[in-house]
Amino acid sequence: MSGPNKRQKTSSYKSSWEETYCFFDVKGKCVCLLRGASVAFTKKHNMEHHFQTNHGTFATNYPKNSEIRKKKVCELKSKLSVQQSVFVRPLSKSKNASTALFKIAHLLAKKKKPFQDNDTVLRRIEAIADDMQSQLKSDVKTCELFSLQFDESMDISDTSQLAVIIRTVFNNFTVKKELLKIMLLKERM
């Protein structure tokens, strides 16, 4: 069998498709910048068909090879990057938390104190809490927009609690979500 294998990839992504068809390569998969959909096979025909079928008005509002179209595609790419970075952040936060725990354990071991030494651990926790609080205040001051989310739940002892979560949006479209406070709810009538 000297011919090409039918299952082999017959085409590869071309950067010119970004502006022409509003598709962007994300880890080997072509994703539509306008809808977030992806095509089954990376072929020019598939992207052209998707674009013409679903985004006819885009071509009239943003003419091909125009400056306005270039700006719109750049804006859509940055929005896609922000959406994807949301899924990456928790991993880096957990790595940072693990690193902090190892550093605390190392400090305790150097001073030959057990990890359960309440005074040392308590001081470290308070220092971390103070740092997080100052970072949160700074974020609230510098953000463009913010929203609050309230969630009521019951703990194991059937005590009602209110969680207050803040979501901040910055001028570069990055979004940060933090737990602001947990409050015990008591009957107030």
C-alpha cells in the first residue's frame, strides 16, 4: 500500500484562518472564536463551511482584511485566553499552598518543634491570613468591577452559615474569585 493512509491528518492549522474564518488553534484543536465550537477535522473547507453557515453577519459587519476585523479577532482571542486561564489557576494556587506548607514544615523542623506546636502554627496561619486580607483589599481597590455572591448552607451541627464570595474583574479582563467571609446565621427576629 503506497498511498497515504486515510486516517492520517490531511491538513494542518494555518494562522491565516484566524482572521479569515475566526478560528484559533488551541492545543491542536481548531476552536471558533465566535462560538467556542470546534471542528472535527482541521481542514479549510470545514472552517469555511462553519463560518459561512453560522457567521454570515460577521463578514458584513467586519469586512475581510479590514482594521476593524483585525481588532475584533484580537479581542476575541484575548477573551478565549481569559476563559482558558480560569481553568489553569486552581492548579497554580494548590501548588502555592503546598509550597507554603512545605516551607512551614521546614521551619518547624529547623527549630526542632513538632508540626502540631500550636503557637508556631497559629502565628503562621495569622500571618498568611493577614497577607491574604491585604491582597484582597488591594484587588478590590484596583478592580474595574466586582460582584458578591451569597450562599447559605448548614454545617455538620445544623448551624446555618452564610458564605460571602467576591468576584473581581480587572481592566485586562482577568477574573479573580475569593471567599470573603463565612458568617454564622443566628435567628434575628
